[in-house]
Amino acid sequence: MVKMILLRLLMVFVMAGLVLANTEKTIFVAIDHAPNQKHHDNRPVVKPNIPLRVHLDREDWTVQDGAELWYTLDTTPGTRYEVRVCWPATTPTDFHFSLSNNEALRIQAIPSYRSYLPTYSLSPPPLDFDIILDPFLWGMIPRSLLGTLGWVVAVVGVSVWVSVRVVWRLLKSVVREREKVE
């Protein structure tokens, strides 16, 4: 029974490495902007902690060329950020990022499938995706992970507390048994 559980856990960990997720990300440190350069274009602005929903219609991108999109990132100089793109796995897409010196984000979205259906081979289906700008706390962890980190610390803390109590009781019972024998 124990061997079967361990084998299943091993399979989960091995298979997890083979799964391709539907999230792409890049990490960067924001730089000082040139005077009057920030937000001077007509690009949509991606603000920290507020997902920006983007919709690409069939007319907005092609199977051969994909789509090229530009965004301005609302950043604070010297702060470390993670920018993520999340999309449904039902629309296989390759995303490529590049950042310019003025914190302009260029995203290339290219369909990563081929189909024998004429409608899909000429133009890909519509795609909705989110762009998330996530600042790092203390330069170490993305802010969005703070809640998860809190839960992990709470679960580990409770587990350690319970384990210590159980081990302490076991040790006390062993000591009592030895004292009775002597």
C-alpha cells in the first residue's frame, strides 16, 4: 500500500515537469524613465496588480504572422517586477516578450497549432488573455504569492506544533515506562 502511494507521488512529480503551462513570464527591474517619456504614447497601460484583459479577434492575428502588441508598463524605478501573460490552454499560443528601455512591453502572440479545418488554417480562433504586472516584495517574492506563502507558513506551523506535541507525549510515555522498569 505504501509503495503504491509513493509510486503515485513519484509519477505526479515526474509528470508535472512534462506539462507545458499556459503562462509565460519575465522578470525585470524597472529603470528610470527619461523625462516626459512615460505614458506619452497611445499604448494601453498595464498597472501593477490589476490584470489587463486583451481580446484578439480572428481579424487581429494570423496563423503565419500572429499578432504584435505594445503596452506601457506603469512601474516605479528600481522595483523588481514580474510580467505574466495567462491564456486558456484551449487556444495553443506561443508568446514572446521584449522590453524596451522606456518600459514598453512588446508581446508577440503566435498560434502554435495547425489544423486541417479550413477556418482554423486560415485564421486562428479568437483569443482572450491577461497581462499581469506583479511587483516583488522586498525584491524576493511576487506580491501575488503573499497569500499562498501565508497559507504555507500557517500549515507548516500547525503541523510542527501538532508533531511536537505528539512526539513529546511519546517521549514522556517512553520515559515513564523506563522509570517503571527501573
